[in-house]
Amino acid sequence: MNKIDFITLSRSDYASLSPIYAYFKEQRYFNANLIFGGSHCLKRFGHSKDKIQVEFPEALCMLDFLHSDKDLPSDLTEASGRLVTQMHNYLRNSKPDAVFIVGDRWELLPVAYTCFLNRIPVLHHSGGDMTQGSMDNQTRYALTNLSNLHFVGLEKHRDRLLSVGEEPWRVSVVGEPALNQATRTAHFISEEHNHHKVEHTLATFHPCLGDSLNIPEQTDFFLNCLREIPGKIIITGPNPDAYSSIVFDKIQNFNRKHSNVVFEENLGSAYYEVLAKATLLIGNSSSGIWETATFRVPTINIGLRQEGRTRQSHVIDILYEISSFRRAMAQIKSKKYIDEIANLENIYYDKSGLSNIHKATKENIMKNNLINKKMLL
């Protein structure tokens, strides 16, 4: 039985990795193990390790390399070094046949690089996507080069990987795995309950180094938009990126001054139920591109962080201009917009995605040429 270690280091990759891991455990064809660390271990990011260990009691916390009060680029560089050492020690003891990772976050680079040096195949989901406004774009393609088997969300993502020389047999189109849970939540709420929207807005904002404003200015604009939105607002915390503490502190201060605002560092498994009942999502999170379509939630996407990522008609992109925000708010109330998104189907959802990931892994994990890549350029 081949041993595959599934590694999650943040809430963003956990949402997609956990359904894949659960499916592999259920099938019992592989010896699947869940390893976590990074921001899951920090209180500032919601201490999601507790929620992981409730959902998967067998999960192991092995990669505790982040410091909650350090988020300068130099701090993240030092954290990366610690992760390489911890990852090396882990692999030496675990000896997996492959490691499975999801996403484009900077923390995954030391994981993939250490596997590369130890000649352990990396199975990666999320290659071929495009976010021109963030550093994740560079991370994503570096991870692709270090990975040996690729699972992508859309056919155009596969085309991009083939265009940079990946062999066709290595790349499978499987949709976004997180949407399996989102779709189950949507069906449960709509079929088992008298589903109705409630008056709350869901808001998430992450620092973006590739945008036109600096981080404090970006965050101030985001909060100024929230001041104009009536009703309850639920804000989730930023990712552990460079300068995320600036965003975090400003949101906390905003929360203290506004009685209609609730700040949740990490909603965990409750996220999809909160999203399903929201009347609006605003910010610059990938959730506004991928997941809101499942629940047909109007989405206002701020700035350049998600530039280039395929989106549907429910997403309204705005720059850092309050007039642009106000036009977007008027648009989501228009009959044309409401009618347009009423029957929206999420292009990122593939009901066979998990089984196709499992099938492709079974077919390819023992190939002699899995570890030695040939680039078709």
C-alpha cells in the first residue's frame, strides 16, 4: 500500500485538501496521512489546529515554523528556512511514497523543494491558474515545476501547463475540490430548510504587494467600503502573508468601533453556511471567484489580487475608488444583475473531481518516470 502524506499549512489550502484526504481515507487504497502546521498552530489565525483534530483526530501537527508576531519579508524567509529543516526531518522519519499539496501559498515552496531534493514525488492541485496581481502567481508556477503530478481546476489551466512543457499524462482536470463541501452545504440548506438570505455581508481582505496602493491604504479603502454597507458584517482574518498584521490590526480596531461588525479569525467548517446565507461578499479573496458562484452570492472584488483568474458574471471588479464601489453596490441591486445570476452554475465544480484525482493517482504513482520529468519544449 503506497503511503501518501497530505500536507496543509493554512486555512486556504485546508479547504481544498481536506476533501481529497477524506476521499482517499474512505477508499482505503492508499495509506493516507494528514500532516498540518504553519498558521493552523497560531491563535491569531483562529487556532484551526483544534478544528482539524476534531474533524480528523489522526492528523499530526509536525510543522510548527511560524511566529505570530513576525510577518516582515525577512521573517517569512527565516520561517521558510525552519520549514525546510522540519520538512527534511519529517520526511526522513515518515518516508512517504508521495506528498500531496494544494494551492499557491509561499509556505508550500519549502515543502515541494525539500521533497524534490529527497526525490519524493509531489502531487499538486491548483496549477495553471492565473492571479497577475499577487506574488502567488510566481509561487504557483514554481510549485508546478517542482511537482510531478498535476490536478487543475479548468481545461484552460491544463492548457497553460502543457504550454510550459508539462507532459499531458501528468495533468488532469478535476475542478476545485473545496466545492464538494460547498455544494453539499448549498443542497442541504436549500432542500432541508426554508432557505432565505439574511442581512449580513461577508468580508475578507488580504495584503497585496502587487497593487497600486500600499497595505495601509488598501485596508483603509476596504474598511471605508464596509462603512457604507448596512446591516451585519462578518469579517474573516487575512492569510499569514507579509504585512498581514497591518490588515489584522486595522480590522480589529474597526471591529471595536462598530457594533454591527463581527470579526472571526477563522470560521472553519461554518464558513460555507455563513457564505450561503450572505447577501454580499466583498474583499479580494479567491472565495469570491470560486465559491460564491455555488451560492449565487453577489461579489465585489477589490484591486488586482485576483487579476487574470477566470470569473463568472456575479463578480464585479473595482479599483480603489469609492465611486467604483458605489456603482458596484447599485449594480448588484439591479434587476438585470439579479436575473443574470439567478441560475448561475459554478464552472469550477466537478462532481467527479475527487474520484478522478484518486484514479489518476492510482494509475501514475508507480510509474518509473514519475519522478524524472521530461519537459516538452
